[in-house]
Amino acid sequence: MYVMLMLLITGLGIIIAVSNVRINVMEPILRPIYFLTGFAGIGMVGYLVVQHLSNALNCRRVGFIEMPREPPLSAYIISTNILSTPGEIYYCPGTDFTISIIHWDGDFMTKYAHDVVRTLARWVYINGFKEAILFGGLDNRLRGEDSDQLRVAVTTEYRNRHSLGGVKLMELNYAMVGPLALLMNEFERLGIPAISILPYAEPFRADPNAAIVAIQFLKELTGVEVDVSRLKELADMIDREIKELQESMKRREGPPHYI
């Protein structure tokens, strides 16, 4: 059981609170077209995408997601001009993108994910967003001989409104897990057209290349061009570190011994 509180503040819009989670906006969302979000799941794809979009598209922070027992962390993440809090809402002028970001989703999200997701879903619904675009990752060990770089999952309402073209749905009986799955479930119940973009990704480390695949597909959906050079630099850096680690391990093992 949960309690939802809705407040309409003139000039600002709607504040939503479900149980102990509250979304508080400082300025109205003038064009609630695309709602975007992602979480730190497989390959950290969802988080890498929304964090990069918020920076690359010069988005401005317009609100906060206030959560119970949020982690005692604070840092400059999007830029050095603003101090990032655990949960934030950004608006990207010229793109019709509104982005929610959970910067740290440790133990508190395990406990409060349902409340956070319900609050986000109802905020999207009540503010009248036309479409939700979510980002996550698929374990690349499940890829098999699939030559495609990604799969998608969509709500029934999205399927009713849009053609999927040549993109493939997530395999039958495969499952999304975590906050992404909870949010898609809420959007399905609320009749919101929503799509999850799920590139194949490395399961045990951050995968910027998978995030790039997701952003390129986002362009196909919305026409918005995004510079991904920073993600490419991050991918190259990770590749170098992995190679250095592998070479270091080989040196430690030394030459083979024969008896």
C-alpha cells in the first residue's frame, strides 16, 4: 500500500509524492514530449546514456527527486557549475528531452526502488509526456549468433502507436530486471507509450560502446544528433586499462615451466 500526494503550484507545475519519495520541480516543463531515464544496470548503459545526454545537450537542472535514506554522497558530475544530488530532473532545450537521473543507486534503491519508480511514472503520466524512452543493457553472453547490436522492449501502447521497423524485440521469455523493469511495468499499467533501448553490453564493467549504440538508436527515434566523442574516449581508456591489466597478469605468471 502506498499514498500519493499531488500538489499544483502556479507557475511551476505539479509536485508528486509517493510514500517517502517526492519530485520537486523549480520550473515548468513547457514541452513534455520525451521523458528519458536509465539506471546503473548491465554495463551501466542506462546511467552512462542519461549522464552523457545531460552534459552533451547542455541540459539544465529543473528539479530534484527527493528520496528516503539517500546515500551521503555529493559531487560535481554533470558539470562544475552545479553540485549534483542523488536524484535530479534535467530539461534539454531544443530537443524536447526531459531526463531523470539517479546518480547513486546502491542499497537505498534496492529498498525504495518501488516508491521511486511509482513516483516517476505518475509524474510522467500527470504531466502529460507523449513518450518515454528508457535505456538499459542486455548481457552480451546471451547474444549468441545475433548480428544485431540491440533489442528493444515496448509497452502495448507504444506498439499500438508506432511501427518497430527493422528493430527486434527482446527474446521471448527473457526478462528485464531492477528499476528499469519496474518502470516499464508502471508505464504498461498507465497506458504510456514507452520503449526500452537495450544494446548488448559487457555484464561486469561499464560499457561506453554499448551506450554509444543506444544513443545512435535514439537519433533514429527522435532525430536528435548527439556528440559521443567523450564516450569514445572513455571506451578507449577502459580498453587500454584492460590490456595493461592482462599484460601485467601475464608477466606475473612468467614463462611456462617444463618438467
